[in-house]
Amino acid sequence: MKKLPNLDALRFFLASLVLIFHLPNLSRNQGLPYYNDLPIFNKGVDAVYTFFVLSGFLIIRLIYLQKEKGTFSIRNFYLRRILRIFPLYYLILFFGFLFYHVLLPYFGVPFETNYSLTEGLFLSVFFFPNIFAFSQDPGGILKILWSIGIEEQFYLLIAPLLFVLKKTKILKVLVGITLLYFIVFHLPSSAYLRNHFFVYFYLLSGGIIAILEEKKKLEFLKRSVVIPMVIVGALFLYFFTNIFRFEDLWLKNLASIILLSLFIHAISCNNFGFEIKNKTLNYLGQISYGIYMYHVIVLNAVVFLFLKLKEFVLLSDIITIILINIITFALTLVLAHLSYAYFEKQFLKLKTKFR
């Protein structure tokens, strides 16, 4: 299957947004100087939502095309997902519990863990870390796993559904499910879904756009360079300004799923003849899973270092902020690269056997 353009660069951009979202928050919590005055520093959740749309777009597109060829295998689908996600997920999960329950007490760093370890492990191991993260606040290293849990829950639901559906019915069923779930999610009685971020409609919307593209229903978007450029421009405003801030959650989510889905379509279907071919940028996108998973570990280490350093060296706030950002970013990239090259790749090689 032909690889779609520009998505690796997008992954790197989104992972970077999550990093710069968490960095000032931890610095502030530990009494270090921080900077988050620009809107771009507060778009971490929106970046994760974009990841969701992208995942739905790619996964549902893959299943749809395989059903079209009669080659879709649930077994192979889940084996590929396991080999891509499980190794790093469980590595970070193990380290997170070790960090908060063993390492921090050993170094005398105060951190309150007022939850049941058994419950936390159970929810995290069986892919409900979003419930654990937003009910107990277990610490940043474990909390970021919430988004991986949402994706895994979605995979467990979507593959059997699409397997039993006839190809001609898939689009209608997905649209119906998305509309119904979107309504249910925003009902006053559905606070549990909102509090634990069960935002499946982001993944579903990406899949709907993918199928519409495969069915040639979006050709009108390709007849002019203007429409894709407007969509990309709107996405720029979405992340770099607060224009798309709405008081009503349902309106914010609706605007997001429409814009993000159209944006993924615009750049991946190369609607305006633009393709990012920079090898470094695309490689950074390939290791974006590691960037996302490791960045909080690195951030904790860097913040701890600067807390100790300020006892001996007097740095201005500006210098401290710049150094924390540069060091965190650089070390995260190094760690993500090493993980990809010497750990994740061993599983990815196996993944190719189940294509």
C-alpha cells in the first residue's frame, strides 16, 4: 500500500506540541520559571486529538482497503498493533510505577500516591489508563498513557465491527455510530465519558474522511488549490491562536473533528501538490511515538537537575527557561532515537510478517 505523504512530519509536530505543553506545567509545579503565554504552548490536548483523527484515518482506511481486496485478517491486524504499541507501552508503564513507588521515595522526593496499586496496575495493564489517569492523577509518566488506552479500546471495537460489515455498509454505519456517540458523549448524564476522555468520535471522524476519499466523494476538494490552502490556514490558526475557543464543549469538539479531518485529508492526499521530503523531519516523525512516551521521563530528570543546580548556580529566569526547553527537547530526541533503533525496531521487523 502506497505510503501517504506529509504524515511523518505532522506526527513530529504534534509530539513536539505535547512536549512544550507539559514542560511549563511541571516547571511551574516545582517552582522553576516557565513560559506558556503563547497559545501554542497550551495545545497539547488538541495535538493528541489530532493524533486520534490521524490514527482513525489510517487504521480504518487500511481495513477498508483490505476488505476491498478480500485480505483483511483480524489476527494479523491485532498482531501488528501489538508489535507496534505494546513493547513501548508496557516499558513506560513498568518504569512509571517503579519511578513513583520506588525511585522517588528512595531519593526522598515527596510525591503522594493515594491510590490502590492493584487497581492502578489492573486499569493500566488492561488498557484503561484513561480511567486511572483522570480518577487518581498518578503522575505525568503514567498519565500520558491515557491516549494510548483510548486508541487500544478503539482498535478492539473497530476491527470486529468492520470485519462483519459488508463493505457497502461501512460508511453509513460509521457515520451513524459517530453521530449517535457524539450526542451521547455531550449529554448532561454522560459526565463519566467526558471526565475520562472517551473521545472515540475523533478516531471515527478520521475513518469517515478516509472512506469518503476512497469512494471518490471528496474530489470537489481537489479541483482548486484554494480550498486545501484555506483548510491548512485554518489549522494554523487552530494551533497558534485562540480563535477556535468555544464556550460549549460540543461546539468545540464538532469544529475540531471537522477541521482536523479535513486537514489530514488535505495534506495526506497531496491536494495542493506539496510534499515534505526532508529525511530528518520524516525520521523524527517515525520516532514520534517514542518522543511522546519518553518526554515526561526526560522532563522530570531535567527539572530535578535544575532544582539541584539552582542551589549552586544563579541563572536568570530567561536563561533557565531556554536551557530547560533545549535540554529536554534534545534528550527526548536522543532517547526516542535510541529506543527506535535498538528496541522498537526489533518488534517492527516482526510486524512486517503480518502485512
